[in-house]
Amino acid sequence: MTTPGQTIGPFFGQALPYPGGPELVPAGRADAIRLHGVVYDGDGAPIPDALIEIRQADASGQVPREEGSLHRDGWTFTGWGRSETDRTGRYSFTTVLPGPTEEGSAPFFAVVVFARGLLDRLFTRIYLPDHPANASDALLSSLDEPDRATLVASADATGLRFDIRLQGEGETVFLQHDRPA
Amino acid sequence: MTVSTTPRTDAAEETAVPSSDATATTQEEISAEIAEIAAQAAQATPDGQPSGARQPRIDYPPYRSSILRHPTKDPRHVDPETIERVAPCFGHRDVHPLEADLTIGAHAGTNSAVSGEPIGERITVTGRIVDGDGRPVAGQLVEIWQANAAGRYVHKNEQHPAPLDPNFTGVGRCLTDANGDYRFRTIKPGPYPWGNHRNAWRPAHIHFSLFGNAFTQRLVTQMYFPGDPLFALDPIYQAITDQKARDALVATYDHDRTVPDFSMGYRWDIVLTGSGRIWTEPEK
């Protein structure tokens, strides 16, 4: 019997966020980008008590299997980060653009979303804007344009912006990964 | 002695519940909503199986904060790709062994505790974590957080007028061993009031954050204690409509893990979703 999920609740702030959690690379690095956005509820109000985690390949497409995410040394790329949303509902990571993990595949950040009021975690993906491989990506090409747009970040002055809408107009497409038969 | 009965809100930024003040809703009304959803779930589907959900219903109005915070569209089924088949890695650089003992006062990452023992019933919580194929989740990070024995969290939005314990932060971490076993020493948390409705109380619980053998096995959940009288009243626990699935969140008292003259023992095993086997790339 699979263990069911439960909401992260309102009191994770003392336990899960930690210094350096959102900094997959130091902000001063030449290829560092900011990946940020706001998490919204069904009324369009920002959610100040959500937690976002990302998992990603490095710039060359390698999948990191390195420890050290909780005590970053500034040199080891672990490919995992955690950011709580602030009072304005904003999460923010400092990282690098992921490369394609297989030849010709569309790179993306794998994302998991938690929040008070959300009874189980949600998975989604953040694809890169205008990446040539997006057109042949199986998930993106299975979606109609409004849904597809919810999974693609937009470029801004410092990197990428990706808002997450839990409900309502522009609701983010969330994912279910079935067990293989 | 006068005791304040002012209910707290769930968090300082709690959004208003549509059409009413949350505190105007009674436990009886919430319990009736819980019962109605449970009755629907108990009805057999056309293939003869009960439709009870083994995962929580994310659309579960008795838990008021879920109303505006659940997706309305079904999730898209997709095969996990490379980055989703590999869990993040943690190790001894990340976690100090003493972080698994919440009873020792001063704690890594906090400064609110001094060296002294927390008040409460000392307990050991242990168990095994496996993935959907029964493979142990070895060397992986487990994080927990909980209220103290009086039902109070160390948190800026906590408004329950119960005492803080200067020797208890309620936060712990450990790594599983080669068999997927974890072990924490802590104190038993108390139940606490919350702002979902008038006289709402959460059953005592410990929050668990778990990673599996693949990114897609990520889980955050809550462990409960056997025989809690608040189970039937709690809209978060009851959001799982299948009784066996709810039971999977309840630890078992284990006398073999009770330490003579020292602490009570509880066992709670965890099964994560999904297979890691055919997704996992060959180890280097």
C-alpha cells in the first residue's frame, strides 16, 4: 500500500527552507541566471506559504548525482534546489540553464510544488523559451496552445520567469507519472 | 484561571473562506461534510470496487484552505524523462548524525535552544522506506518537523497560546541506512487548535519529507499516533477517503523499540509511489 501524501501545512518554515537552498550556483558566476515567479491561487492571489523544489541537468546535460545540496560549497553542482515563496508569493532560484539530457531532447527543470491548503504535492516542468527542441517534445506537442504556454518560461532581464497557477484561468498543467506496467 | 479561547488563524496570511467567517462553521457542519463525501466514496463503482481514494482528494472543501489551492484539471500522464528518473542525492556532508535526535537541545541550523531536555514523552520513531517495487530507499534524506508536547510549533505564524519549550525546536533530519531504515528520537507532539472552523483540533502528528530513488517519488506527508480520538473530526486526515490508506499514515506502538526506563517506541514504514527499477540508469 502506497503511503498517501498530506499537506505541508503552515509550519514548514522552520524545517525545510535553509540558507543556500535556492542557490544552485553562486549569483556571481558568469553563466548564472535567475529562475523566478509567483505562485497564485484560484482567486489570482499570491500564495505566501508555498515551497518549490527543482531538479535539473547541468549546462552540458549531465544529470548530477552529487551530495552537498544542504551545505553548498559553491563549486559542486548538485542539480537540486528548494525555495519557499516570500510574502508576495515569489520563489527565486539562482542556477544555470539545463542542457538536453539526450541528443535532441528539450531541456527542462523538473518541479514539485507544495503549499498549505494543497493536500498532495504537484509535479510540473519548466521548459526554456524558444528552444528548438520544444517543437518535437512529446509533452509539449500533446497540449493545445494555452496549456502548452503554462509550461514554458519567459525570458526577462536576469533569466527566466515562470509563474505557477494552482487553479483557474491559465491553470498550470500538472503531471502524473504512472508506474510502468 | 482564565484561558483564552480565541481561535487562531491557520497562518497570518490566511485568505478568507468564501461567504463566511471560518470560525462560524461548527465541527458538526464539518463532520457532516466529511460524512457526505465518505458516503459517496464508499459507493461501489460499476466494476464493483469502492471508489475511495488512496491519495488525498486535493479538492476537499471540508479543509477550507484547499478550496482555492487545488487544480481543477486532471494531471497529464507523462513518462518520466531522464532528469525525473534520478532523485537528488544527499550524504554525510548534508546531515550530521545528531540531527536525528530532537531531544538534545541545541540543534544545527537553529539558535533558539539551549542545552537542556525538552518536556514531554520521549519516543523513538523508526521504520523502513521502500519504493513502489519494494526496493529500499538507501542513503536518502528524511526531514521531520512537529509541535512540542504542548501542541506548539516554533514558527512566526503560530498563535496557539501554549508554552514554547526552550529546549525543543521540533526539527530533525537523518539519512536512511543501507536497508532503507530511518530512526529519530523525539518527544510525542501534542494536538493543537487551528483556524479551519470553530473548535478545530489537529490530531497529534509528525510531518515527514521524503525522497525516493527517483525524483517522481517525492513525498511530503504526516505520521499519526494510534487511537487518536481526533481522527474522525480532522478534514486533513479524512481527505483520504479509503480507510486502509488512512491507516497507512498511523504508526504502530512497538514494545520491542521501547527502551527500558527511557522512551516509548513507534514503528512507521513508508512506501513511496512509482517504480525506480526500469527508470534508473545504470550506476556508474
